[in-house]
Amino acid sequence: MDMQALLDDIAEAVAPKLGEGRVADYIPGLGRVDAEQFGIAVAMADGGVYGSGDWRRPFSIQSISKVFSLALVLSSGGVRIWQRVFREPSGTPFNSLVQLEHENGIPRNPFINAGALVVTDQLQTMTGDAGGAVRDFLRRESENPTIGVNQTVADSEAAHGHRNSAMAHMLASYDNLDNPVETVLEHYFSHCAMEMSCQDLALAGRFLSRNGVGASGRQLLTPSQNKRINAVMLTCGTYDAAGEFAYRVGLPGKSGVGGGIIAVVPGRCTICVWSPALSLSGNSLAGVAALDEFTTRTGWSVF
């Protein structure tokens, strides 16, 4: 298969969709991004990296960071996280408060905002610097030491993150936070505001396609842990559109409201797509279309 030609074809095929939907303007730091951009990168499990479009342009990874914070917690033996967070699809928006109260302060899964706050809290307890731990992990796995936080976006999220703050206080009211609310929010906003390119993210997530083996050849996760992260990505990684994503794409995936999506073909590759205009569920419209094209043309899916 000529992977480069395939990615170029996919970029051309989705071009008419660029700009459909709307950028995440409820976060002012993201609302000024050009909606007509598109990038796609593929990091093969055996080492090759390919890309097309704006695949080397950094963007705000947002909720994609939740995959890496969860991987760090599990890799350090943090199995207690599954006593604090469920593993079921939410069926509600990623920032819903209703379900959290109904289920007595236990978030439905680690990829909605409430669940990610609990994961961040546990990572903070384990490391003393949750945001820094995620940043360093991303730098190592992508082999890009320049990756860091866009402080303008982080400050923008903090200034307008009233719902996240409400969730954190509700979690604390149910004794499901160990650290101060302000500390958890600071580190949560920090890792969500990391800037990376499609190339960086495809490389950083490649361990998910290699049974947990990282860039150095070291086992980051056990095969069982790796399987479980991929499983939760498949069922919960694209908010209340996880069923539609599985139907169209057929891969574990995790999206972010910055317009990025990573997807995993176990044993073959990790893919990252980026286009900032979003569906009502918060997923990149052109990005989902590109992943649909990719799995349709290659026949690579988990089904």
C-alpha cells in the first residue's frame, strides 16, 4: 500500500467538508482558529511516519490528553482509579453535571470531563505535578522536546471553565477528589492546553498500536492495560457520538474540541487527524470523515 498517496487522496476527498460545523468558540482561546485547516498523520507500528495537509502544524489537543493521563495512572499501578470512575458510555454531553449527581459523584468514564478530573487528581497524588507528567510523557513518546502548554488557551479555559469548576466541587462534595479543587483544575487545564501536531500525536500514541511498547522499546503498559485503554476509547472516546464513530470508523478513538482525533489500528498504526470545525457532539466533522475514508479504503478496523 502506498500510504503517502492514500493520505493525499483522503485530504483531497474531505476538502469540501472543511469549515462545516463550528470551532469551539465557547473557549475564546480556540474560537480564533481557522476552521478550514486539515491534517492527517499515520505512525506505523513498525516505525514509518506519513502525513498530508497541515500535519505538522501544532494545535490544542484538549481532551485527547485524557488518554495519556489515564495511561500514566495505569502504568504506575493506579488500579484504584476504577473504584473512582466507571467504564461505561455516558450518552450525555462531555460536560454534563446531571449524570454525575445521579450516580453519587462517580463519573461514567475517564474521558468525559468529570472522569478526567478524577484521573488528573489521582495523577497529581502520584506525581505531585500531573500537568508536567503528561507533558513529559508526550515529549518522550513523540520525541519532540518542544511540546508544551499554550498558556493563552489554558488561561482562557480557566477564566471560562465554570462548568468544570462546578464538576470539581461536586466531585469534592462526594469525597472523590484527594487534592484541592483549584490544584486539580490547574493541572487539568494545563494538560488539555498542550499544543501538538498530528505527527506528534500519532507518534505519542503509537504505543497503543504496539501492545503498550513505547518509543524507547520499553513496555509502558501491559498488554492487558493497553487493551483496556483501547476498549474504553472505542466505547467512550467520542462523547455521546461514540456509537456513530464506531459505526463509521470502526476503531478506538479519542477526540478533542481543538479538532483533533487519534485512532488506533491495533498491531498496525496510530492515526491522528485534525480539522477545527466540530459537530454538535464536539468531534471534528472533517476528521471523522477522513477516518471513515481511511478504514474504508484500507479495510483496517477492529471489526
